[in-house]
Amino acid sequence: MLSVPLWKKTAILFICLFGIYFSLPSIFPALLESKLAGLLPKTQVSLGLDLRGGSSLLLEVDVEEYRAAQVSNAKDQLLSELRKVGIHPQISMHDYGFSMEIQDRSKLIQAQGLVRDILGYKVAMTTSAHTISVTYETGPLREMTNGLMQQTLEIIHRRVDESGTKEIDLQRQGDSYILLQVPGVTDPKQLKEILGKTAKLSFHEVEERTGGKSGVSMPIGARLLPMLGEGGVNTGMIAVRSHPILTGEMLVDAQASVNHLGQPVVNFRFSNLGAKIFGDFTKESRGKHLAIVLDNKILSAPTINEPILGGSGVISGSFTVKTAGDLALLLRAGALPAPIKIVEERVVGPSLGKDSIQAGQKSVILGVVFVVLVMLLCYGLFGLFAVIAMVFNLFLMIGVLAFIGATLTLPSIAGMVLTLGMAVDANVLICERIREEMKIGKSNINAIESGYKMAFLTIFDSNITTIIAAMLLYMFGTGPIRGFAVSLTVGLLCSMFTAIALTKLMVIFWYRSCKPKTIPL
């Protein structure tokens, strides 16, 4: 009776040391600048936006425009294949699909086969006398939206935090919204500039048959785009081929630099496939003009004087050092697949963050002091064991949160304070159960054993039901609510360990060392 196997003692000691080791850099940040820095982990609990200050932007992705563009691309692909076999339908667009009118019955049947081959399971197809109606199914539309949102999240992350050091918080909210929080940024102007550009780069051949100018009848497959001059001013329209030679998707690098005249430029480099396509085009197009287009605006239209075979080039224009650097960043991050707009903007100043930290610290300290006094007055030595367990519980919580890379917010602190109280509540249940066992005449050893055994089921049930509620909060909540759920779950797991395993080990050690005649409860 009242014995703990060696492996269990070792496991308890290891878990306690784990908590202390990983929590020290967060509790005492100065240690990371001391001689002990090499011995300590580099992971710390990072402070959230409400504690550090920073910018919060709610972004809306234009899902409908993206879907319409994807449907249009599918229509163009199908139309191209139909023309190859001599079918030239009249096409009209409708929501998430299009209709094709074909008078020849045999060609109508042939077109049905091509629709199945090219678009397959993605669409529902209905046919009347001379019309094929194609509409995207709900499942493929949902897959399209999920792919769009995931790609947008990745591109925004690369644009805002290319080096991965800003500890930004980026979350999808619903079907078309993204919440971006950047700690430490109190002026979101540059942030909005970076996010506001789609950054779709493409290279087009200038339509030489019009002299590259507007005011001339446009050949099929050409379009007019504005040419930007000094200060981003529109200097006129230039005709270019609609289909690009290359797009920014084939870029592997882009860096801001200066040319031999000291003017800011952007150096870029293509992938191997892009380099081959670009090299082949410049071989065949000597003396022609190449338009470099960004978001449907021509940055420059240089003359191709010689083949460019190295797979690299230079984008020049009316750049400043800053705009060249921003463009290089956007090109490295990639083009946004759909436009986004900022629907909500919030800035938290560092002074408010500092006040929040102080308020959080006060709440934790006051809570701990009050609980310590109550436990010592009500349960004496066993109350002291509960207080020691509570301290280890705090170390364990912070250590686990640091280990998993959690962000600490005010709701997270609330979750920690709540679980500290619940940890002590578990010890209260144990102490009261031991008292009851002693009242019915059980020996000291049996009372302690029965007290822990009988209280365990109650503690386990109550904590598990709370953890289930916390998991639901995490699944359906966003931002700070999820932070509260994480800290609550971690705290409950740690409190079960400290209340049941750690305090029992301390009680056994005390009882075997002091051999008391009565239990001081």
C-alpha cells in the first residue's frame, strides 16, 4: 500500500522537468541573453495581437469572380477543341456554366462526347433539340473554392512574412474570408498596398500589325492595354496579343536591383521550362517588341535585339527603390488567384497591449495568492502540497504552450487562470474524500488510498466533459476563442497530472518519511 513503482516516479519527474525546461525562456526571457542561453530551448510563448499591439485585417476573397474565370477558362478550352473538329457553336454564359447552340444534330452528339471527355464529373450536362447546357456541380465548385482559399492563404503568408519571423496569424473564416493579424505593425498602409495588388505578371508580343498603337482596327486575338510612364501615369494604349508568351508562374526568383544608370529595376529568372520558351520566342522575334504586363498594365515594351537564352531578364520602368522591392516581393510570392478586398481594419496600439499584459499578470497573481491562502487555511499541509502542485501546473502549462508554438492572448490567460482554479478544485475533492474515509474509521494508509481512488473518477469525468466542450470551441471558434480552447485543454490535462499523480507522490513521500499518527486534515 502507498507505493509508487520506479517507472512511474521517473515518468512524473521527467514530466515536471520537461515543464520547467520549456517554460523558463517564456517566464524569464533574460535567460536567453545569459550564459545559459545555449542550454535552453529557443521556443517561447509568443504574445498575441491584443498583448503586443499590431494590425488586424479581415480580407474578403472574390470567390465569385474566380469561379466565373474558371468556368470561362473551361469554356475556352472546350471551344478550342470543338473548333479543331469543325464545330463552331453559339455560346452564352450563365451562372456556373454556359450553353452551346449547335444546329447540326451529328455535331451536337459529337460535342456532347467532347464535354464528357474534357470536363468529366465536374459538370452536369443537359441537352435539348439544338442546345447543350453545361453547369458545374456543387462538389467541384466547393473543391474550387477550397483550392482558391488555400492558395490565397499561402500567397498572403509569403507576401507578408517571407522570412517567417513576424509570427503572423492567418486564418480562413468561412467560404470567402481570411483574418490576418500581424503583431508589431501599427501602420497597416504598406500591408494594404502589398495585399491590394493581384500581381499577375505576363509577357506578351506587341501586335506589330497595328504598329502597337490604338485607333487601328484590332486583329482577332489582340487587345489594348495602357502603357505606364513616369509616376505610374497612363501614357497611351498599346495593342498586344491576348495570349501571353509566358506568365509569372514560371518565375523562380525576382530581386530588386539597380541598372548601370543607377535606376531601380527588377531582375527575374525563369524556371528551366520558362527559360526554354522565352529563349525560343526571342530567337524567332528579333526586332519585335515584348510587352511586360502587370495586372493588365504595361510596365515596359522593350525591343528584342538578340536572343535571350539564359532564362533571366530585367523589368524596368518608373520604379523607386521601394516600388521595385515591393514588386520583387510580389513576384516571388506569386500572383493572387482572385482579387481580395479589406472589409475590416483594426489597429491595437502597443500601450493597450502593455496594459493588457499588466492586467493579465495581475489577474494571475491575485488568483494564485487567493487560492494559496484558502488552501493553506483550510487544508494545512495537504493544502501546501496542492499549492506546490499548482506551481508545477503553471510551469507545465507554459512549457507545453511554448513547445507547441501557441500564441498567448487575453482569452488564453483567462483559460490558464480558470484551469489553475480547477486544478486546486481537484485537490479539494481529494482532501474532502480522505476526510470522509477517516470519519468512517479507516486507517491513515487506507484513507489516503481510497481518497485518491474514489476522487479520481469524479475528477476525470468533470475534466473530460470540459475538454470535450473546449474541443468544440476550437472546432467552431476563431481567433481568440480557439486560443482560449487550447489553453483550457492544456491546463486541464496538466491539472489532472499534478492533482492526481504529483500530489499523491508528495503525500507518499511525506507519509513514509514522517510516519504521522494522524493525517492533518
